[in-house]
Amino acid sequence: MEKLKDFVEQRKIFIAAHRGASGVAPENTLAAYEEAMKGHADMIEVDVQMTVDKKIICYHDFKLGRTAQGRKPISRLPLKYLKKLDVGSWFDRFYQSQRIPTLDETIDLIKDKAYLNIEIKSNKKENNKEKARRIYEVVKRNDYIPYTLFASFDLALIADLKSNDPDIHIAGIKIPGNDTPASELKAKYGIEAFIVSIDELTPELDKDCKDNGIYLAVYSVDNWYELEKIKKYHIKTVVSNYPGTISNVINRYFPVTI
Ligand code: G3P
Ligand code: CA
């Protein structure tokens, strides 16, 4: 697989699976990542958290409750406990055997098949710098740095990672309602890409990214109506919960893309 940098330069547009193919399988599970690859997603977006024993796992929320039984914060629970939880039944009983994947297991599954987009969520109650460093170390140990994009709403956190390893790729995620131009964020934090909600796309934001060499990613794009809405913009990455559906029709909206 070519390095992410070369792939992005050559492809007009590509598809990232949001929390895996989370429209058709439970988010952030190996089943969702497998479905994403079956649906020809080029990149898999994952959310990560750190356990009390400092292991990095793929899980969206800071606390249990929405996709797994319990109420406690992930940061106060050990991996061994978390590994017993069923994170599939909330979506469909068919997925009751799904367990929280570690970041190592995820990389093992997608290696040489898909690029990785890791969203690092910061939280006032945690040591975010340590969490980010440990996430970086997992990617490094798996030799997946050239194929990975580190993203966050917390730009200082990913800029700090990049200051320790200038080879990593970083993206800022637009904080809804904060209209600081991406070009200013690039100057301050060195972001290479800007990930924006479809509800916040504007011609000005699009132009600012295009004029300043910042790749624009939009989330979440799940149907023809949303594809129609984004086709006038210079989108590099379509982030979707239904990568299989989008990959089947994307050429209709962005001709000669795949
Ligand atoms: O890629 C951006 C997107 O993943 C951020 O939102 O809540 O799905 O993690 P969320
Ligand atoms: Ca995310």
C-alpha cells in the first residue's frame, strides 16, 4: 500500500468509514471495520480511549452506557474488564459477540488494506498528553505511522504530537460554531487537513482550504441528498457511516474518482 501522503495527492476524492461502517454494524467494532473494508472504504475512522491500565482501545464515549452495559468512565476501568463487555447487542443481537477492540487489534485487521484515521478526544478529567503519546506509540510500534492520520478537536494536542515526530499527519476537526479559518489553524498548529460537519460547510471555508493547501474532509455523508449537497465543494475525504453505499454511487457526483 502506498503511503497516505502519496495516496491523498493522487486521488481526487476518497472515502473514510465513520467509526467503521457504523450504519450497518455496531460502531468501533472489528465487525464495523471489516464491513467498511468490504464496502471499499479507503480509510477507517476510529475513536480511541485509554483504560486505567494505560491500554488504548477503540471506543467513542468517555463512559460506558450507550453501546455497552455500565456507567463508569473508561479511564477508570482495566482492559480485562472492558474486554468482557458486549458492544454489539445494542445495535443488533446478531452482533452480540463483538467486543471492544484494542488499537493493536484494529491495526492488525486493517494493515495493508485501509488507511487509519484516529480521533483523539480530550477530556478535562484525563491526562490527555499521556493518552495521545500512548496512542502514537501503538501506531509507531505497528509501523503504521505513514498510513495514519491523527485528528482531534483539540488542535494543541495533535500539534504537540507532531512536534515530537514531524513525520506524522495531523488533521483538525472543526469545533461547531467556532469559525476560525482553517488557514489560521494551519499556521498555528500545522494541520494538513480540516474535518468539517456537513452542516458547517460554506463556500468561504471551502475556498480558504483550497487556497491554502488544506485537504477538506466532510462528515457524515450517507445518501444521495448529502452527496448532492457537497458536490460543489473541493472535498478530498467523504466520511460516511455507509461507505459501501457511497462508494457505489460516488462517481455519479464526482466523476472519475475511483
Ligand atoms: O471525523 C469527525 C467525527 O468523527 C467527529 O465526531 O462524534 O463522530 O466522533 P464523532
Ligand atoms: Ca470520531
